[in-house]
Amino acid sequence: MNEPLDVKIDWDRCMGSGNCVFWAPQTFDLSEDGHAVVIDASATDEERLRIAAEGCPVGAISLWRGGVELPAGEES
């Protein structure tokens, strides 16, 4: 079984578009200052997390497994 994904957000890049919240509302929310935050990475299946990461207009979301960043579009 694969390790669960770790979801990271680069706050310097995040513009608060909300695309991640649209694709994975159980995992992402927007903070009071408009940045995306991870509330529960395990609440969304991996495919939707990948869609959310790829749908970020500024590439602020990265997915990691075992301390290694996964390239965009990589299948597990």
C-alpha cells in the first residue's frame, strides 16, 4: 500500500482563487487572509487531490509521498 499523500501549499504563490476548494472541499479551505489551507489531506481521494493541484492557476499546491515531491500528472 502506498503512503498517504502530503499536500503542501506555497503561500508566497497562493492567490486564493479557490479552485482547490472547488475540487476538494473536504481537504482545502481558504483562511481569513485568503490563502488556501489544508484541513485534512486524507479526506479526499488521490485522483481529486491531483486534479486540485493541477488546477491551481499559480501552481501553489504540491503533492508529496515519503518526503519526495511527485511530478505533476504522475500516476501512483
